[in-house]
Amino acid sequence: LESKEVDLVAGKTSRLEFTLRQVMPTPGWASGDFHVHSVHSVDSDMALDDRVASFAVEGVDIVTSTDHNFVSDFAPTVEALDLRDWLHSVVGLELTTLEMGT
């Protein structure tokens, strides 16, 4: 755990930086989430970079995009955030009638 004290001021942005360390070694194992929505899905408003970063900081190894009726590829975002050593992505799709009725 790491903590920092910060004074919050209305209307002002505060930036905190932390170094993450893996505390539980998992050689030979991989964690993954195989049903992930992003801003491209009707039921999520999380931007791609925020979505990808959220999995990286949690220590998830594999993330599969499954936006509703939209093919999202997290790989370019993983690359742009320089997270390819920690996070791998798989392209998926959740094909639904959510937007078009039943």
C-alpha cells in the first residue's frame, strides 16, 4: 500500500503518481476478463485509454473487448499507453438487439 496526503481545492486538478509493484507472484498463471465494454457500447461511457489503464493497474493480464454491436480493438491503446509488457488484448463482440428491438 502507498498513500499520499493531498489538499483538494475546488476547481483545481491534483495529480498523484504512484509506482505499482506486484505483491503476489503468479508464474504460470494468467488472469483475464473476457467480457469488457467501453465507450463504444451503449451501456458504458468509459474511454478506451481509461478502460485499458484500469485493467493494467489491477494486474489483469488479458482483456477482451466485447462492446455491443461494435468491434473495438484495445491493442492500439495498450500500445499507445506502453502497457504491452503487462496487458494483452483480444477482440470480441457482443452481438445484441439492444439498440434495434427484439
